[in-house]
Amino acid sequence: MALGLLVFYIGPVLVTFYYSFTEWGVFGGVTWVGLANYAQVFTSPEVGRALLNTVIYTAIVLLSIPVALLIATLLSRRSLRFVSVYRLLFFLPVITMPVAIGWLWKLILNGDFGILNQALAAVGIQGPTWLSDPRTALISISIVGVWASLGYPIILFVAALQGVPPELHEAAALDGAGAVRRFFSVTLPAVSPTVFFVSVLTTIGALQMFDLIYVMIGKSSPVIPQTETVIYLFYKTAFIDNNKGLASAIVFGLMVIIMLLTLLQFRLQRRWVHYA
């Protein structure tokens, strides 16, 4: 296990860190350039724009957590029929290839013949070009990201909700607490460890988003500047511009950001997560 951790995790991180201080020639060869790549990362408007797009996408995708908790609460009701079918339908996007999801939603959101715009036209509304308009492209991709990421937290929340002792709800009901008060005073604290776990995973996954942009937008769309995330910028810098040294600095900087955000989440969870 330690060998696998060294070879597949620690080793690539160290190699990437080394390459972030170098410049690669067109025909091979590595030249040491020191902090030049990091200086370019901190001063590049493109990197700042990509980071802002990544933050916006992450913030929107994090909205899937309360939505997933609400859906899981509804799916946990004993009176609900066909609950297994509903859980399967919500979980299907999780086991579907991201490329397939991207192509499906690319067709749905097509400005000319997409199903969504056809439905809007049927009620007299002129739909926008969702993936070609800079004002709607990133939001459209973010909504698809929310849809695609709902299934996994729903399953976790359903399991956590089933573990809440019914005696707590009964005691709260005897004290006169309504359904909403019981949810915020009993259910939410009881499932807060799961909420924390899901928030960490969702944040890390959203910060590394690449596949949806690559499939839904492509690599030559005019809205790339408005939808480009840090990982997409890394891909373009490394494999299109062939600047692997700068790309290594970009992705290593993102790794540091993810580590700091994760540490911040672990620090803040002491104030609101209840493990009792």
C-alpha cells in the first residue's frame, strides 16, 4: 500500500512540482527557469479568469448539497411508493460516463434544435443559445454539473437519515416542535457529519471540473474565456500550447488551493458538525 501511494500519488506530485520550475523545448529538453512560471501564473489575466470561473462553478455545484438533502428527506418517507425506482433514477447520472452526459446535454441545450428551446418555443418563449452565449454558457454547464452530481449525496443522505434514532423525533414532537423545527433541530445535526463529508468531496470534484467543458463547449468555441476552468486551462497550456512547465505550475497551484480549502473545511467543521 505504501509503495502504491508513493508511485501513484506522491511520486507524480513531486515530479509535477519539479517540472513547474522548468521550461520544455519543442523537441524535448528541460531548462530550469526557477520561479518564472509561478510569476506568470500570479500575473496572468487568463489564470485569474479561469480561477474565477472555477469558483463560480464550484459555488453553484455546492447548491446540490441542500437540494440532495431535501430529496433524500422526501425519499426517506415510509409512505412514498416506488422509492427504489426514484433512488435508481437519481443515481443513474453517477454511473453514467461524463462524456455521455456532456453530449446528451449538449443536444438538449442546442440553441437551434435543442429540446429545451423547442419546449420554450411551444409556449412562445425565444430560448437563448445556451452554450454559445457568454452570459449563459457557464451557468448552463454548472446546472448540468449539479444534475450530474446529485445521485451520490442523495444515497449518502438517505443512509444517514435512516440512522437517525426515531426517539429523537418523538421527543421533539412531544415538546411541540413542528416538522420544520424537527428537521433543523434534530435531523440536520444528526446528519451533519455526512453533510460535511459530501461538502468536502463536492468541493474537490468541482474544483477539478474539466470533462463537461471539453465535451459541451469544445476547444475552439468563442465562449471558452467565459467557461474556462483551471483544469481546462492546464489542459490547453500543456497539450495545445505545449508549455508543460507553466501547466505544471498551474496545476500545482490548484492542488495547493484544494489543500488549503480542505484544511479550512476541517477547521470550520468543529463549529457545526455533531458526532454524538
